Amino acid sequence: MNMNEMGRTGVMVSELCLGTMTFGTQTSEIDGHRQIDTALDGGINFIDTAEMYPVNPISQETVGRTEEIVGNWIAAHRSRRAEIVLATKHAGEGFAFARDGAPISKATITQTIEGNLRRLQTDYIDLYQFHWPNRGSYFFRKNWSYDPSSQNRAEIVDNMLECLEALQDHVTAGNIRHFGLSNETAWGTAQWLRLSEQHGLPRVATLQNEYSLLCRFFDTDLAELAVNEDVGLIAFSPLAAGLLTGKYQGGSIPGGSRRSIVGDLGGRVTDRVFDAVDAYLGVAQKHGVDPIHMALAWARTRPFMCSAIFGATNQEQLKHILKTPSVVLTQDCMDDIAVAHKAHPMPY
């Protein structure tokens, strides 16, 4: 398993990260613990979770359950805690199931970290991430109507500074070690970086945004920022919520799959997406590579990549994904991927 530095932290993380957002709904606690064991045995040292998990669906009754499941594993394996780079998240403004939807602030950071640590049964969090900006962003298909004209720059920047100061308190206390963002823009990330440098506060190490063969927002302004400022991308949905596996082609919706619960896969199912998937499946077939391995191996080649988060609902899927590090794409395959991308840009 290749290892990459997490920003400028000196912390090395595996190129694949075990995502846990289904732990507690699609994935039972027993299976979740089995996945952690298998992932560690397979060379993964990076686990990502969030206070709002599990999803599919999100409910008041289950919020925080994923952290509890991960925490129960940690409690049973104290001697292995240092082997894991553990990442979790603080939900942003509007998340109705926590803090009545309050925006991220000094007060909510302290309250939320206390809950994260309690549920995870750990003394520290390696990477603490803001799940989305208070002001919102263009992710989750909001790009089609995104309008930042109502934003108040002064209020946004003041809040960022307050949050960084609060994070510093928790770094000093040993509760968290490093700071990351999620669903953030180039402008937003640049402001966080500027403020941390200006005031000597925690520096953004990573940016967890959606990225896959089908979703390539990161390829321009964010890519330039990430490379020049050493802010590594932690790519979520690198398999496009399962679309790139091919399992949903031809109208198929396997029982127990994400699409059997969320029919439009969070807005990813469109009239154009299946033709795009066909193109990538054709590339994989032409070059004799499994499409799952191709999608994840391609992510590894991106110059800004820190790690790609995947989710598996069972052991068979996980073991298959763990074969990815041995897959190296040829230049001819990479060239054909580029052709497919140009023919099918932004299918959702």
C-alpha cells in the first residue's frame, strides 16, 4: 500500500481510506469491526467517519452511531490505536439533527469535539474536519444554481478566525492533532490558509471533496491550490456511489445496494450518466482491468491526491478493493480515460 503525507503534517496515510458512513445502517457493528480488521491487515491505516453518520438514511435515532461503532472497536483494541490515523467531522450549518442546525463556531466546536471523543472512546482525533462550510458550497449538485452574491465576506472571515482560534485551544489540549476541510471551495480554502499563516493557527492539511472519473471539479482551481499549498485531496465517492462499478447499468438496482435506498444516488443518476459509465467500462474492458480497480488506481495518479475514501457493505467488496494497490494503469489506458472524460464531461 502506497503512503502519502497528509498535507505538511508529517503524518503518512494509506492511499486508500476506509469509509464508515454505512456502519450502523447497511453495515452492522460486527461487520464494521470485521472491516476495520481486514483493512488494517491489508495495509490501510486511515479511517474516516463523522458525527452525522450513518447515512442511507440519516435519522435522529442513528446520528452518532457510526462513531460509536468505531469507538467500540478502539476500546477493544487499545494497543492498536496508534496504528490508526482517525478522521472525523463536525457538521456545518443546517444539520438539523445536531445543535438545532447551528453554524460551526467556537461554542459548537468544543461541544462537538467532546461528543466525538466520547463516542470514539479515544483521547485524541488525528484529523478534525469541518463537514461543509457554514455559508454552503456548490457541492452535492448545487453547482447548477450556485450564487455566492449574498455572502458577507467580513462575517465569513471573522467566523473562520474564531474557529481557528478554537481549534488551536483543542490542539493545545491534545484533543485534536490536525485540521481539515470538506466540501470547501478554492476561495474558502485560501482564506483558511491565509488566516492560519497570518495568526499562527492550525493549518489546513487536507480537503475532503467529491472526486471521481465522473466528478472532476477538483481538476482546475482546486488542483492548483492543493499542489502549491500542500493541501492533499481526500477524495470521497471515488466510485461515484457505486456507478463506476457497473452494477447499476441496464436499469439494475441490486438489493441492499445504495441505490435501493437512495434512488437517485444523491442526484448522480441523470440521463447522461449511464452513457458515461459505459465509456469507462469500455476502457476497463479494452485494457483488461477491473473497473473498480481502474477508478481507484486512476485516482492514485492525480498530483494532488492524499487518499481515496471507499465504502464497502461486505467483506467480499472490501477484499476486492484491497487488490487495487497492485494495479498500475498503462499510458494507453490513461489516454483512453482522457478521451472518455472529454466525451462525457460532468454527467451529473
